[in-house]
Amino acid sequence: MKPVYCLFFMLFLVSCADRQAVYLPPLAGTTEMPDCRKIYPQGRWQFVHSLEFSLADGKKGNAVGVTVIDDPVIECALMTVEGLVLFAARYDRGLKIKRAIPPFDNQEFAGGLIRDLQLIFFPPLSEDIQYGKNDNGTICRYRQSAGPWLDIILSTDQGWRLNQYGPDKIRNRSVTARPGPVARQWQPPEYLELTACDAAGYTLKMTLVSAEKL
Amino acid sequence: MSAYVKNIAIALLLLVPLLTGWADSWEALKQQTPVIKSVRADFVQEKHLKILSRPIISRGVFIFQAPGSLRWEYFSPIKNILLIHNGRTKKFIRRDGRLEEEQGMSLAALQIVLQEISRWLSGNFTENSAFSAGLENKRRIIFIPREPAMARLINKIELQLSDTPGLIDSVTIYEGPDSYTRLIFTNARLNQEIDNSLFMKK
């Protein structure tokens, strides 16, 4: 098993227990009601990303990610820079793994990958929403069923950030997006960074290679 | 494992310039194999996936110098360099805007393929332990994995030779019904002087 792939596999299995907890902050009031769902793509899109990942101990790896989305459907493939497909799956209210080379032949890895893609690309289902603001921008706070919270923070530079908190109100994921060129229509972020747990945890950096509306 | 696949492709590429006149039997190929000192060519890599509306295109260059020095470099979309020289292998990849050496590479697969290269450079295509080779007409060689474990990774490798003796058009690696990778080579130059530093520096 090539070590770099082990690292990628471990991304989705890493425990958050030994990291400093970040709790759901109180919301400062605002009269604004921003449209936070505007950060999400509409319809069917295909993305290719260059992926860089790193673990808390400093180990790093690279891969290429292909994602085709049409809410709620996700098709994804993870491959090496040289083109070897390591993992391919389709999610349509149920997960079907099409190809998985060890150590990726694991439901836990597949489930974690799909959940992270859902977090990044699909809007929350909840209609339970509060609005607020902080120094970074305006916030939409979604209370999801069974407890998780999701803060969508819209910054003034057209970037955005997602903070997801578990039922214990401890942050378990954050996603930071750097916007692409200004355009009339929705454009995907040119760069995304997903962090598990906190800044000391693993990170997944996604640099956009191509995006296509299908 | 990716290094294995890549290096199979590289190795296949290396053997092709040895083929002059495109003989129609393994024995004839072996007899016609000339001495090769170096190869340099540009490549385009097409990654075809069923879910992709169009292939992912990567571009780069490969440089080989006998007996076993290699530079396999991607220029886009992701900068990436593999160097083999004097029995040592290094891989560099772009991270945070800089080229960093990848640590912890598994070299076993590379070593296996390098052993194969020496056979291929002698015109022995059928002695590969991992793949059986078949000559389809004078311009196409098909490699089929011998073991089921390898077949789960690679169904077939297809080598398409050029009209010009000694050159190659493409190498296609079939992973399954939904995925294949095609390497298309251009601007091939044989037996030119190559600076050794190209195999040592990123």
C-alpha cells in the first residue's frame, strides 16, 4: 500500500478527540437576511480539482478529484496525478461504490467522502435558520435535524466559510472558499480548504482545475 | 501503485523507439532492435472517465537516457516530476506553490519495471512476468495482465506504433469499462545528447 494513499484514507478516519474544541459561538444580532444559499451551484455541474491534503503530523499527499453533482446526486472519482483511479462512487440517496483500490475499499471512507462533498456542494435541508454577523461577515445559522448546526458566513470579498458543529456544539468541519472571477452567473470557488476539527487537524486543499455546467 | 502504472507506460514508451521497420514477429522485432542511447518526447495525457463530459488533459515531457535514467514531468494541470538516476528515484509535486519532494514513496514497483526495461531494450517483449504481450498487425502491441490481482487494476495496455519506424503514437491503459488513460507522444527525438542534470534536479 503506497503511503501517500494511506494518508488520504486516514483523512476520513481521523479522530477529533485530541484536538482543542471550538464551540458554537453566540450570534450577534442583525437585521440583514442574506441569501446564503447563493453560494451553492444550481443544476448539474462537473468539477475537477487538484487535491492537497495534510495530516496533523505534517504528512502530505496529492491527488486529483472529479465530482459531478446534481443535488442530491453525487458522482465522484479520486485518482492519482498520473490518472489511476483509486476510488469511484455514485451517491443517489444510497451509495454505490464502482471502484475502490485498497485501502479505499471501505464504507467508512466512502461515507466520509460523500458527507464532505455534500457539505461543500449542497445547501442545508433545514428551514430552521437564524441570522447574525461577526467580524468576518454575515451569518446564516441552520439548525439541522438531530442537532448539527451549520454556519454559512458570507464575507465582503465574495468568499465564504462554512462551520459545521455537531450535536455537542463542537465544530467538526470548516470549509473556506476563495472566490473565482466576478461573473453574472454563479461561479465555483477557485480554491476550497476543508479542515476537520480545527486548524491543527487534517486539511484538504482543493484547487479548481476546471468547472463545467452540464 | 500509480507509479507502477505510470512506469509501465514509460517503459512501454521506451521500448518503441527500438522497433524499426515494424517487423511482424517477436523474433524479428528482437533482431531489428537497434542500440538506443536516449529518447526525448512531449506527451499529452488524456484521462477518460464515464462521468466526465470531456477528458482531463495533462501535458508534459519525458526524457530517457540509457541505461536507466528517466525524467517524467507534467507541466499542467498539476506540476509533477519523477526522476530516476543511478538507481535512485525521486518524485516532486507542487504544493502551496512550490515543488516539494514526496516522501515515503513506494519504490518496489518502480524497481520491478526498471528490470523489465532492460529486457525490452533488448527487444524481449514477451518475457514480462506481469503481462503477456500480443502483436496485433504490425503497429499494435497488446499487453494483458497475467494475474487476477493486476487485472483488477489494469485490464489491458495497448501500444499504438507510428507510421514512422522507431516512433510511437500512443499508449492506452484500460482500467475498466468506465476508465482509461491515453498517452499521446509527439516531437520524439532519439539519441540526442542529454545533460545528466535533468535526471537529478527538479
